[in-house]
Amino acid sequence: MKIRNIDLGRYPIFLAPMEDVTDPAFRLMCKKFGADMVYTEFVSADALIRSVGKTMQKLNINDEERPVAIQIYGRDTETMVAAAKIVEEAHPDILDINFGCPVKRVAGKGAGAGMLQNIPLMLEITRAVVDTVKIPVTVKTRLGWDNEHKIIVDLAEQLQDCGIEALTIHGRTRAQMYTGEADWSLIGEVKKNPRMHIPIIGNGDITTPQRAKECFDQYGVDAIMIGRASFGRPWIFKEVKHYIETGKELPALSFEWRLNVLRQEVLDSVNLLDERRGILHVRRHLAASPLFKGIPNFKETRIAMLRAETVKELFSILDYIRGNYGMNS
């Protein structure tokens, strides 16, 4: 699969853009475990043109994580065009437009998935951004606003006509948010449409290597995107890659090995930010790690993890977990 001249291989696996998750440290870790392309946290076009410091930091990318996409969202053409120019100066490989974020503070103001209620404006913004920058422009969106308005098959063609070079589809409507099951049948329908010639990337509920392969085989997508399943489990890319390449599950990664990866995630986060902010950022992802699933009476330990404020405190909790549960896993 290629996006313009970027060769992403036969079965590419991408790390989805996620707010408060896909910072440079996490992107690099997922890249190390096999992610073929990574995306920044989504970037507010409004904040970008106002040069808000925290937003400008989201444009920081480095060559080790390439190919990397910077994703922007906004609700009017002029602002999105201005933001696209700023993004291009940061030299990402791809500029991605977010028409899929369902949260109220974004979609409720007409941006993100809110654009699914204003298709003419969505297309106008897309066309204008494509015409403004020289790098490839891609779009990420959902099936439609709600169950009665699943418009993705027609919308995909319209977005393609605007000049985008790939389309990512999350298999839910905005109304679903992140509940229920992702519906991949419509993603498959878009891919099978003979009028579509750009790559189609599928997203939603890919939590196992088996499901990843199934999505490629059953729906014919050109790439898949993994989001929430990477929380506290960046090695999922390693597991998926191995299964797709060999048809066999990766031999079980030891508890000790996976715990060390989480330790490294803590250190990377702290090195990127500082101890206070790094711990705040990383502790909830650790607490959500499937590594701890099934450990009896783990609730109190999880709460302690969510309250930890220093590396020493967090590592002492991980040492406790290792001492009490590691040998049996």
C-alpha cells in the first residue's frame, strides 16, 4: 500500500491518533514494536493559528518515528487552511483531517464528527486544505452522524473527489461514541466500491492479532488502525505483525518483559515532559493495561497506581506487582 510515494508495505498497521496518548514518546515505542505509521494527538486549528504553546508542542516530530501524520481539526475553512500551512512547516509525511472525533467539546461545536451534519462545509474544507499544501492530505471520519444517517459510502467518493490520498473509517457513528460494536461491513462496502481508488484504512475494535487479520481478509482494507487496544500494551503491534506474517501467535511474552516495557513507558513520558506531568500522563494508561487483567483483588493497587505522583512511587507499585504476581504469570 502506498500513500503517494510513501510505501507502507502489504499489511500496514497504524497507531491511531489519540488525545493525551499519542505523544512522541508513545509513538516511538509503538514504532519500535512494529507500527508502520503513527499519528500525533489531534491538533486544534484554532489554537494553532493563535500559537498556543501546548498546541504548538504537538507539532514536534522526529525522523525516527517517520512516516508520521499530523492530524488537525476545526470548523471553518479559513482557519483550517491557515493551520494546514503551519502544519506543513513542521514537515510531517502526511496531513490528516479529523472529521471523526465524537466528544462534545469538539463535535458539539461543529468540528470533528460534527462535520457529519454539514457535508458541504466538510467537502469545502477538505478541498481547500488539499489545494493549500504540497504534502499528501488524508481524512479520518465515521460511518455517519447516527444510525439513520450512515452516509459513508457516498461520502467516501465525495472526499476522494476533493483530492485526498487515503481515507480512514472508524466503524461507528458519532451517536455511538465508543459504545457498541464497530460495524466493519460498511467499511468493506466502501473498499469494494469500484469507483474508489484511494487506500481505505479500517479502524474500530481491533484488539487481537486474529481480528486484525480477519479485517484484512474479510473486508479487503488496505491498512488497519489500532487505537484503544494499545493502552498499556504497545507490544500489540509486535503480536499483530507476527500473526499476519506467520499465521501463528507470537510466543507468549513474559510478565517480566511486559512489565519492563511499562517501566520504560514511564521513563519515556517523564523524559519527554517532566516528572509531575509525565506521571500524570502515563499512570492511567498503565492502570488500564491488560497485563493486570485477572489479577485477584487488584482494585486497590490500581487506585494506588492512579494516585502515584513520582517515578519512585510508581516503580515501587510495579515492584510490588512483580513480587506478588510476576512469577505466576
